Amino acid sequence: MIDVRPFAGLGHFRNDWLNARHHFSFGHYHDPARMGFGALRVWNDDEIAPGTGFDPHPHREMEIITYVRQGAITHRDSLGNEGRTEAGDVQVMHAGTGITHAEYNREPEATRLFQIWILPDRHGAAPGWGMRSFPKQAGDGLVLLASGRPADAQAGALPLNADAAVAAGRLAPGETVEWALAPGRSAYLVAASGSVSVNGVAAGTRDGVAVTGEETLRIKAEVPTELVLVDMAA
């Protein structure tokens, strides 16, 4: 089954510095039918004004992936980690037994990002943080950014304390990529820009696409497209 969740129907929050869309219930947005999808608990589509951001706040027992679409985000946490993640790159924070962090847009332009929360299947882990730069050109297909599979981490993906994988890629118009889903797994994907068809089902820019019960995803870009996908236990 392929369920398209149009961008216009997502939860919405806006104040003087943050313009956010919520694919699942978050903060003041609550929809009992959208409390998550498998192990995927949060997918926020955030636009952060220049010189602003999220002041220090705590997290526990969550894997938090930040994929930057435009601009950059600067991270600082209670472990002493600090780093700047720019467009096309990714950071992963393991909240584990507890961590406090802040994220700020120190850039002269708005920063746009996806913040993805995945429930861990390894509780009591030590907190931590990491970031990586990844290929940004079209034609590389979907590149693994983060994964809970040890072999993927050895190949360069950021490790996750969850049975999940996060992939992204830039697709040229008409380019088709395939993603195999093992039995008992599902996928959630969003075109950060552009539009796609997934096994023939059309989805526009920033629509959510929830996939269950499919063995192979054939994802075709209709126009130049930037795509992010999460593969997880159903």
C-alpha cells in the first residue's frame, strides 16, 4: 500500500522565527491517526529564520537525524560536541540515557531542514552526536546516510541505535531508482524538492509517502528532485 500525505494537509506551527510542518503529531499538533509510522515518530519540515534557533533542551531514548536542505545548522550539546551541518549533509544525535542540546541558524539566510526522530531498539545507550558530508550530485542513486546495520556503518553511514536506515539522493528528470523492502519492513519518503512517482503513484514536493506491503519501490523523478527515505521495521 502506498499512502500519499499531501503537504497542504500536514500539521502546521508558525511563530516569528520558526515555520514548521509536522508529518506526525508533534507539539500542539495532535492527530490520533498520525502518531508515527512504525519506528518513525517525528518528521518535521522546519524553516528557521537567520540568527535564531532552538535553545538548550533535553532528550532521552530517541535517535534524532537532521537532514539540512538549505543553509546550515549549528549544533552544541552537553557532551561538548559542536559542529555546523550544511545543505545536503546530515547529523545524528543519540539521545540515549540523556543529552541536552541547542541548534541555531548562524547563517544570513533561512535554514530549511528535515528533523527525523526514530525510536531506538537499543535502550540505555550512551548519548552521542556525529555528522557527515555526503555526495550531492545527481546520478548516484540513493546514498545511505545513517543505519542501524553494522555493515552499513562500516561502509560510511552514520550509526543508529535503531533497526532503520536513512537514505537520500538527487535524481535527474526521468531517472528511476529502486529500493528493496525486506519482508516486514516499511518506508516513508519525502521529495524535499521536485516530484516523484512511487510504483506509479504520484507525490509532489514535500508530500509524505508511507509505504507498506511492497517488495520493491520504483521511484521515478518527474523533474530534478531531492529525495529522503527512511526504511524501518513495520
